[in-house]
Amino acid sequence: MINVLMIEDDLELAEILSEYLEKFDMKVKIVDDPYMGLSTLNIERFDLIILDLTLPGIDGLEVCKEIRKEHDIPIIISSARHDLTDKVTALDNGADDYLPKPYNPRELLARIKSLLRRHNKITTNKLDEIIKENDLVLDEKSMSIKFKGKELSLTNAEYGILSYLMKKNGGVVSREELIYNVDAISEETTNKSIDVIIGRIRTKLGEDSKNPKYIHSVRGVGYKFKQ
């Protein structure tokens, strides 16, 4: 997994970018305060920084300079400021790339991939392995789940269970937790009924219950999702 620190005070934009990048196995930490961003760098490890220039308290150009004093980490400037002077100053202060807003998240992904290759943080083959869209992609806004690029045909209960497991990615979820947290399931639903729904989901994913790729049984407890 690639760890990204995003220092951005436009939280709506940050969430959009974060949701997109997380589809490609990137973990994005969003910080809207530049001083907190600098502190975070001293206690957590990141592979890359996405930095806005217009920030509260301290200009992003100064933040870039401060980061470069202490850290050898790729920095992408993401800014609505299109002035050539800002771009030149950012690059002089240690930024590796400058991406003017607005832009398509796909371009940001391409810049990240190129930058990590240039910095030799990850080998080309390993990077291609990591930065790829997951087989299963959840879109909560449209209440849909795509499997290898195609939308799955799911009942409300199937969508509720699969989306819950996906959001708990890697975490063990009991049958009782599913019953009480999935809106499409009645509290009177039995554990056996949960198993039946899981079986239907596995069938739609083409899974073998004895050797599953995505939904794994945890004996005596419930299930966990992993991809």
C-alpha cells in the first residue's frame, strides 16, 4: 500500500481525491492545517505528499521549503494558483511536480505513478502491481458495487452485507453485527439466513466457498472481506 499525506484545506476536494486514490490501494491521510501536516510527517511514514499552496496560517510555498529541509519525499503541488512565479518558486523550494487545479483525478494518479518511479521509491513492476483498480469497487452514492468494471446485480440485503464487509476490509465481522448494522436486514433474521445471503454473493463473484478470494469464513465468528 502507498501512504499519501494530503495537506489541503478544501476538504470536499480532498475527500473526492482520497476516495479515488483509495481505489488504487493508496491510503490517504488528509490534514487541513499546515502546521499539523508538518508535525504528522515527524511521526508517520509517507511515500508522497500532495500539497496545496493556499493554506491557513502559512503559505504552501513555505510549507514545501520546511518539508524539504527535513524530508526526502516526493511532493506534488496541487494548487488553484496558476501564476508562473508560484510554480517556479515551488519547484525551487523542492517540489517535484506542480498540478494546477482543476484537474481530473486520473491525471493526479498518473503523476503519482510517474513520480514514485523517478524517485525509485518502488520498483516499476511493484508499482504496477500496487496501483491498479481493485476487483470490487464500492460507490456508496449510487449504492452500487462494480466487479471487474461491471456493476453487480444485487438485492438490497446482498448490497448491504457486501458493502459493510468491504468497508471493514480485513476486519472480522460477526453475523450478529451484520444483522444489526445492515438496514436491509431485519433484526429477526437468523444466522443461517446470513450464510445463505453470503452464499448468493459468492456465487455472483464466481467464488468457491472452500477456496474464497474475497469473502472468507471465520470459524465460530462470521466473515471477513479481503482484496
